[in-house]
Amino acid sequence: MSDLKPEGALDGRTLKESGIQVTAGPRTPRFNVRGQSRAVSAVLEPLLGVTAPTTPNTVHRGEKGRIDWLGPDEWLVAPAPDSGPSADALHAAAGAQGIALVEVSDGLVTIHLSGPRAPELLRAGMPYDLRALVEGTCAQTRLAQASVIIAREADARWQLLVRRSMADYVWRWLDAALLRLTPNPV
């Protein structure tokens, strides 16, 4: 059997300029979950230690993973790499309750932005009002015409999830927009 390790679409890429750092995250296990909120929480809470959020655009985090609210009956689950449940455990629990659970790990790419000017970079290509995005919240929006899920991680830290097919395009857009934000030396 092969010892191939799955790689992210942007592995190893980093940008740093003008008080902003952009880093490609590693491939992360993620699952799209659809079902009734009580049933989803009943399945996920024992495995992740947190309930599925029912308040729009919120994120629940625990030691074993996180759950992002995407819609009234839709969540994005990211088990913690070292302490979270396995894909088999998630599928078994979801199947027993009639909940739809689809692995989307290879379809989403993570990009982290940090620094005091990160919101300025995001506002250059995003219609979403970032003031509405406080720590512990997420939203589905567009960045440079690409669909993204954005989450506020901390005061000056953001996480973007973008479709793998659009990851290089978004990365190149961030790189070009970052250069436009950089003051020109005189």
C-alpha cells in the first residue's frame, strides 16, 4: 500500500506584507452535516463535546473539534486532528440517526489571515460587513467573486475556507491585493 500523504492545494504558501500575514492551512478533515438540529446535536455532542449551533452564523468549539452553522439544517464539522472522532465514528453515528454526513475534506482549502490590517485586505474584495463578524462567528460570502466561508478566530485572526478549485485564484487575488495595500517607497 502507498504511503502517500494527502496534500492541501496551497501547502507551504505564505504571504507577509504591511502588517498582514496570509498562510495556507494544512488539509483538515471536514464534514458537511444535514439534518434536524436536535438529532444532529444528539449525534455530535458525545463525539465532539459540543452541540450543533442553532444561532445563525455561530461557531461552537471544543477540545475534540468545531461545528460551524451554515444554515437552519446544515453544519460544517471539523474534528480536531489528534483528539477528534474518526470519520468512521462520525459516519456510524450519523447513519444510525438518519443524518446526512458527507466528507468534504478534499474539497475545501483553509487560508488563515492575521494582523491588524487583515480586515482592510478582506474588505478590498468582500461585500460582507466584517464588523458583524465577531469572534466565534462565521458567514458564507464571496471574496473576489469566489464563494468562501469566513470565520473570525480572534481579534486580528481570520479563517477562510474556499473550494479547492478556486483556491489558487483566491490566493493570487490575495497576493495582488496585498501588494496594492503596501505603500510605495518614494
